[in-house]
Amino acid sequence: MDRDTETADAQAADTHAGKAPPADVRRRIPRTDVVLSDPRLTEAARRLGRALVKSAVVRALERARSGEIPPESVADAAAGALPLTAGGLRPVVNATGVLLHTNLGRAPLSQAAREAVDAACGFTDVELDLATGARSRRGASALEALREAVPHAEAAHVVGNGAAALVLAATALAAGKEIVVSRGEMVEIGDGFRLPDLLVSTGARLREVGTTNRTRAEDYAAAIGPDTGFVLKVHPSNFRITGFTRSASVAELARLCPPGIPVVADIGSGLLRPEPVLPDEPDASGWLRAGASLVTASGDKLLGGPQCGLLLGRAGLVRRLARHPLARALRVDKLTLAALEATVRGPAAPVRAMLHAGPGDLRARADRLAAELRGADVDARAVDSEAAVGGGGAPGVTLPSAAVALPEEYAGPLRLGEPAVLGRVEGGRCLVDLRTVPPERDADVAEAVRRAAKAAANDRGEG
């Protein structure tokens, strides 16, 4: 071996080990402006912003100076480190088996909703009548879509989220008055927020009736009086009480309430109409038909739309809420209105496909994916599993599913890979549950698993 070859080999070994490169290699490290002139980075600067791209270049140059990468790879490393968008949110493949995963943003939007959002990104007629040139009701077409979807609703209004819908109702209808509510429906709604605290913050007083497990219609009747703002019925959408239980129905409450005292019903999970897969889950149409004066719900749960709060019910009541000063602070933007209308009017949202996926089809997908991965020397096998609705909907209900079981150590590399894949660890294995993975993403999942297997092998020193 000649001296030049020995020197090159030594430099390569130092670079691989992360040692500072020798002087002649450091001289080959390009200037920042030269790297930024790479066509890939020039285009990225136009799309992502120069500051973000320059930051990626600076990090790549630091890697070259430390000997981690050769000088010729700086532009490649910078381009490879760039995010898909200028925002910090990363797309994630939900393989947890939880359909409405709160930490992943709950319901994924349909393609129709995404296109509607894109169309609404510029100037829109969100509050303008183009025919007359005069100001119109904000989001009129989205509100009309809700009314058409829920014929028993005389009017509709939209706010920021489900909690905001209840806050608006309590502020407009019961500030300084009493809200009659069952003790068994005083729920915690997530992230430590509790319904009683939320309602009391509006200036209303809570009149609790019944017990945790049993509340009868006569308990409500005995509490209703001149200080009653409204009677509240809350569907316990994130827990179940079983055994010796009793609760009053919306129809019973509507019959006992005197004129002027509305029944406000929170269905939580956002179904507008009955869902055969979830027969025990209440829907807006059903509770309005049963006599509720106002129904509140979330838009980003079983409806499958964007985060928002829906208020559906009697025209006079909805109008009163919509004109309350607080409604201005809780209103939604044009992008939410666009996504909501497209969700209601357009084709079925992805959450519906997840609900109705056949167990046999899911198992066939799992078998194919596991076989493909075993062919790449990955420890993978298809297993039956159970999925859940999640997101404050259908508590205790499980959906038969199928998953690919992988070594537990793959969970971290899958989360950190591209694309990021989030499974669940169960019984010492990382399960990739396919009920929440669209079929068209199976190839992406397979590639992500292969990369995770390599990363896990490197961590074990086998790479």
C-alpha cells in the first residue's frame, strides 16, 4: 500500500470516528454562501424561508468541521435535514389503534376538507355576499350545511371547540343563575380540565342532583326553580358507570322543564346522525328529536372534521348565543369553516373508513405486511388486536382489528423516522395496528419498519 492510500484511509477513518479532519480537508469545506447557492437549497429557501435553510446549512458545516461528514457532503446533508414545511408540526402515521388520538390531533381531515382549506387560504367571501356586495353572516354556507345535515336543528352556530360551546351556553343563559346537572355527569374533559370548574368560571352556579350512579327525573324536577338558567344533560363520553345505575333521558328532562327553561345536551363525540357501529353513542339529531333545546358537540371527533364546537337547536336560542359578546371571542376562522363545510357536505371522512374497516380485510393486510417484512429479515408477525375510538367517544367499546407485532425496541426508531410511525407497546411487542392506518400507507409503514430495524441493529452494535 502506498503512502497516499494510507493517508486517505486514515483520513476516512478519522472522519467516520468523528475526529477533527486534517488541515487539507478543512480547506475543502465550502463557504456558507456557496452551499446556499446549491439549486436544491435555493428552491428550499423560496419555499421554507432563507433563515430556516441557512440554519440547516450551518449545522451541516459544523458536522463537516468536526469530521462527521466529508466536505463534499455538506449540501447533501443540509438538503436532507430540511423539514417538509416551515411549521414545526410533523405528519405522523397513526398505528396506535386509537381512531381519535388526542395527542395526534384527533380526526384526520378528508381530502375534500383539505382542498377546501387550501382554497380558503387566500381572500374569501367568508363574510360577504358577492351578489350584493354587502356584508353577510359569517360562514353562512357552513351553517346551512349543518342545518341540512341535522334537520331537527332550526339554527346552528360554530365556536372554537366543544368546551367553548358549553362556556358560551352557560355565559349567555345562566350567568348569575343555576345550572341543574347530575352528579354522575360532572366529568373531567381532559388535560386536567373539569366540567364543573369550566361552568362555574362563567358566573353560573351548579345545582347538583342525584348521586354518582343514580339520578332520576324527579331529582331534576325538585331542583328546578326561578333561579334555573337551564338543565344540563352531559353524555359521559370518556368513561362508563356500570352496575346499579340510573339516569334521566333527554326526553324525560324535556317533559319536566317548564317553558323558558331549556334543556342543553352535550353529546361530546360529535355524531350528527346515528352510527350503526356505535349504537349506544348519542347523536345530535336524536337528542334534538327527543326534546333538547340546544345540543353542543365537538367537530373533530366522530364527525371527522376540524377542531370546533357545534351549537345546534332552537333558532331563538342559537341566535341569542350567537349575538352574545363572548361569541366574538370564541368564533372560528375561515379555514375551520371551510374544512367543516367540506366534511359535512363531502364524502365520508377518514374516521368513518376506520370505523367500518372489516376485520378480515385488516388481517389480510397484516399478513401481507408481516410476510414482506420477514422477507427483509425483520422479526414481524401478524396478530389479532383490539382498537378503540378514543377522543372522548364510545368509552369501553373495542373494535376488532389486526396488527403487525414487532420487537419492542422498534418503537423509538419508528417514532423518530421519516415518516414518523406511532404504534403501541403491548405484551413486550411494538404493535402497528392497521385499523388506523389507511391502506395506501402500508408501503410507507413497511419502509419505516425496515429503517427502524436497521437503526435498532446499529444501536445494538450490529450495523
